[in-house]
Amino acid sequence: MRVLLVEDEKPLAELVRRGLAAEGHDVEVTHDGNSGLQAALSGRHDVVVLDIMLPGQSGYRVLQHLRGAGVWTPVLMLTAKDGEYDEADAFDLGADDYLTKPFSFVVLQARLRALLRRAGESAPAVLRVGDLTLDPSTHRVHRGEVEISLTPREFGVLEHLMQRTGQVVTKIDILRSVWDAHYDGEVNVVEVYVGYLRRKIDAPFGTASIETLRGVGYRMVEPAGRPG
């Protein structure tokens, strides 16, 4: 496994580097956001371990630049913070996992193996519902020839719905898949994101792709037609 570790606490970085190297992994270490971003943009790593509080620019900014540049290397965020909003920010920007300091090295290894397994799976097929397409490998969404810009969280909700086109999907299903299996916040956050999606993938095109089933959940459908 080729690991990029971006961590400004040099004793911790060295401890993690030595531990991963002892397990046979190739580890590159940087200690600030700017050099970490440049290393991550190379795309030569299998996974990035990224601290949030960094000199130069924060881990949030590094992650935002990476995803904006179309680099989808799995990223595990390290943070001394433990608030749910910090975790949500990381996932919204495109993080794949996170660990709160102090953390167990055994758990870190397990999380990295899990990320590598997911990244090593075969590229998923492009999803289509009518003229709406979603490409999981490039994280791009189109309505016909028009590209639609979505946040990582919006993309996740849409992908979950499109994978189950015609089926009823509950809010809890979406939360567990797109947010976190242990998410214990308000379930109504799903309504907010479905609203965001409707304003982007349907309203500008005169379509209605996401049905609401009151008290049950949502269903992705192929619109019967579009206004001429």
C-alpha cells in the first residue's frame, strides 16, 4: 500500500510512518497543507491520511482542492476534534473516513485496509434514469448534455437513489449509506438534501425524478416526459 501521511505533529507522524513501514507499506510524509496537497495531486498514492489542523492550509482545504481537481484517492481524516459537525464537514467535502486523536494504530491499519479494498473494487457502471446519468468513477452527473454540479453529499444521496430506481428508500437507509452507519443526528437532514437535488437535477429541466412517499421515504423514477 502506498500511503501519503500529511501530519504536522512530527513525533506522531514518525510513529505512524514507522508502524506502517513495518507492515510493508510505502509511506511518504509531509508536514504542511501546501506540500501535502502537491504530493496528493500526483495521484501516485493508494490512500491519503490527512490531518485537519495543518500549517499552510487546513486539511479541509487540501481535501477540497483534491476533489475539485478530480483526484478521488481515498482520504482518511485525522483530527483532534470530536464534534459531529467537524465529521460532517469532512464527509461533505469528500472524505472517505476519519479518526479522532488519540487513536489506536490497530484501528488505523484496519481502516486503511478497508479503504483500499473499496478502492480496489471494479469500476461501477454509469447509472441512468431517463436522460439523467451518474458516473461513479468520475463523480460527474449529466441531464442530457448538461453537466450538473453536486456536492459530495448530494452526489451520494443521488447515487443511492439511482441504484435503487423504482424502489422505496427510507430516510434511515439513506443516512446509513451516505452519512454513517452510526449517525445519530436528525433524520430530516435527508429531506434537506433531497430538496437540494430536486433544485439541481429536476427544476431547471421541468422534470420530477424523485417521488416522496409520505411517512415512508423516497423513490427514484423515470419522468414520464419533459415539456417541449
